[in-house]
Amino acid sequence: MYDVLIIGAGMSGLAAGVRLAQFGLRVCILERHTTIGGLNSFYRRDGRNYDVGLHAITNFQPKGSKHGPLPRLLRQLRFSWDEFEWTPQLKSAVVFPAARLDFSNDLTMLESEIVRAFPSQADSFRRLVDAILPYDGLEQPRGRESARAVFAQYISDPLLVEMLLCPLLYYGGAAEHDTDFAQASVMFRSIFLEGFARPAQGVRLILKLLVRRFKELGGELRLRAGVRRIVIAGEEVHHVELDDGVDLQANSVLSSAGWCETMQLCGEQSALCEQVSPGQLSFVESIAVLDCPPQALGHPYSVLFFNDSGRFHWEKPRHELTDVRSGVVCSPNNFAYVDDNGPKEGMIRMTALANFDRWTALTGGEYEQEKVTAREAIYASAVRFVPDFRPHVVATDTFTPKTIRHFTGHDNGAVYGAPQKRRDGTTHLRNLFVCGSDQGWVGIVGAMMSGVVMANRHCLQPTVAR
Amino acid sequence: MTADEIRDEILDILSDIVPDEDLTALKDDVPFREQIELDSMDFLDIVMELRKRYRVQVPEDDYVELATMAGTVTYLEPLLKDAQKA
């Protein structure tokens, strides 16, 4: 008998686990896979370390900051800033055919870029920033106004609206085409007002620190322990049944599997699941290891978002496997490392939108062939906006919506979960709660914050009130 | 525990929760929040630590009593009078 069972050892589940174990609760995290991390993970192949998921954390703030999601998260989990070796970005960019906007963790760079590229919009942009400031990224965003519509009220040049939305949607847009203004504001803050950083050793460091702490605090982590069924009695979870038939009991269950996915585990395929339609947006990502640092090829950007027309199409590709009209190019080398503690080899990671159904319909041989085709198409598209790195590629790996579905369990391989969010984490059952992607917090910091807040609200506070 | 011991214990808990804050100059009758960075999530930590260390339950309605060091000590004194410092 546990106090809390947590489904999924991704960022939100691990953070929730640390938080609960900190106060002596008996906690067990159940993970279907042999590795932790879910969407954000890492692996070793041919002697090289690869990261998946995280390009960079958003919401970064320099050491000593006390406000905002990152300092608050570290405090709640009792980690010191230094443990993560946070390494800030150098600079990033949004590039469309008609304009380029560089930005960094200091808003003044973006402001001066807007003065340069869109002189008539400079004042409007400042007013938009003022409208965004009240969304502090701690409270979950509410409100249904279209971000595109609200941005357009401030900014009259549609190209600038598209260029600002592109990074926001790529790093957290769960719905096609648009998002609501509140959610966009949280994303805007996390990307343009706070900014990007990377643990020097990549995502593995965050996961290792979380797991080590969780175990030190007496938490139990079970790998290869997928949950097959959540068994209900009356208005509550009676027990959880694992893939291997083992039953586990707990006072409450915190699921990071996603809303629909959790309802399916409860055997509620119909009504409760239909309240939320699954997300449609998935990615192909191709990782290229280079024989030199990207800087040596004249590529100085930490993250570069590109789009090949004046209009940014944030949608599931209808007729093709992969849509390479837009993409994200992340260079893990291009962060401000100290003492040479960054990646040892040059690396570029490229992400583009992909169609889950088409990828999963492929047979084994076709699938491998299409991975190569997609990789070459993404490269060819990206080199219109970054120096041609192709002669320098020494190793590659590519993952698809199928891979994302495998490691996250998300329906449709939807990276950011379902478009409608379950903000309070409650379900139809008294002792079942959700955390993670379907909660409205985005990014790695958001995912961990979701785990912490749901653990506080639903598992710790009730023990105080009792 | 005596009032002084309780005060030390609260300082110890605070140093765990907000390790980067200087607690040496903390004034007893001024709200914590005006002196150090402490939000509602952190208050939950104080309450949970008291529960973990001394099995003292502070219901949510009583959180207001914990606004200052003086208030916290006064509130906890009867609850912790038989407790031994951990």
C-alpha cells in the first residue's frame, strides 16, 4: 500500500515524486519503459550520447533570480542552481524569407531587431509586451481569445505576427493554427522575456538529478512497469493493474499519461474521453553529428526557427509524411559553456511537423526508407536558412511520430498533448489526478512545475487538512 | 520545546526551504514575506516540515498565524510544549 502511485517517469512524474518523497510519503513511480524521461530522454548509440525532446529549457533566468518559474521550481525541489550547470544560449533567430529577427535572453536584442526590420512596429511591439507581462507563468493561463487575433490588434504587419508566433507554437502549441492569448503569453514570457539555456550535459543531467534525489528520499521507481488498467470501485481508484498482472494499491494516483490516455486506462473510452480531442501535432527530428562545431561553418545560433513563406502553417501535414516548409534548427554547441564543458562533437538537431497516421501506416522497410527521405528533405530545407552542413555530417539519427508515441504513450504521438487542457488536474474520481502535458504548462520547467503543483494541491495539502 | 528552540527550528526549516536567503537579520514581528522571498507554495513546505518532524498538523485556515516569526512561535508553543527538539 502506497500513499501515492505516479504513472510515468517523465519530467512531471519525477518532479511530483521528489516533492512527495521529500515529506516522507510512500511513493512509487511506474514507468512502462526501461528508461526514464518520456518525451525528454537520452540514449547512447555507436559510442555517442544523444538527447531527444529538449532542445533547450525555456523560462531560464540567471543565477540569483528569485521570481518566476525556474527559481521557484528549484526551491520547491530543493535543488541549488549550480547543480544543473545551466548554460545560457548565445543567441537565437526567427528567419522568414523577407526578414530575420535575432533574439537572446535579453529582450533589448529583439527590440532593436524589430526597430531594424519593422521600424513602424516598434511601439506596437512594446505595447504587446506590456499586455503580456501580467501573465507570470506561475498561474495557469486561462482565456480563449485567439493569440493571432490579439497579436494582430497590436501589430499591424502580419509578417511580424507570424514571426513572433512561430517559436511560441513550435515550443508549446498543442492545437493547430493558433493558441489562446493567455497560453501564448506564457510561451512568450518563457522564450522572449526569460529565455533559453541548457544543462551543460543535456537533458540527462536533469533526469539523473531528479531520480537520484527521489531514491535518496526513499522513493521507489519501477521500470518495465506499465499500467494496464486503473480499476475503479465506486467513485475512486481501487487499485492499479500492471502489464504483468501485478496489482498495486495507493491512497491516490497521479497520472502523467495524458488526459485521454488516463481515461482509457480507467475504461472510459467514450464520454469522458470525448470531452478532449487528442492532439494532432507531431514531429520528425533528425540529429546530425558534424566533424566540426556549427560555429566553424558560420552558424552561431543556439536555436533557429525558419519558415519559407510569409505565412506560418502550424498544422498536421495533410498529404505528406513530413512538412519541411518550416522547422527548428538547434545547435547544442552554441551555448555559453564555461571551461569547455559543452558537447565534444558538433551537432545539429532539426525538427519539422509530421503526420502520425501516415508514419504509423508504413511497413518496416518503407519506414526505414522514409526516415532517410525525411532526413534529406529536412536538411535540404534547413540549408536555405543555415550554412550547408551536409558535407560535414559524420553520423545521424532520426526519430518520427512513431517513436514519440512509443516513448510518451501520447495518442497520435502528440508532442504537446491534447489542445484542451485540464488545468486543475482533477478527474471524475476522488483520488485520481493528472499532471504533465495536458495541464497547460509547457516546456521542461512547465512540466516539472505541473508535477510539483499537482503534488502539492492534491497529495500534500489534503494530508494537512485531514 | 521552549520558544527559543521553536524559533531555531523554524530558522532551520527556512534555511532548507530558501537556502539562498540571509536569515540572520530576520525580524520577529515583521511578516516573513516582507523580508524574504516566500510564497504560498513555500508556506506549505513549512507546514509539511512541521508535520514530518513533529507530527504537528496546521490546518490551512491557520496559515495566517504563521505570517511572522513571533506569530509562528506563539502558535506552535502549546502544540510543541512536550516535543523534544529533533
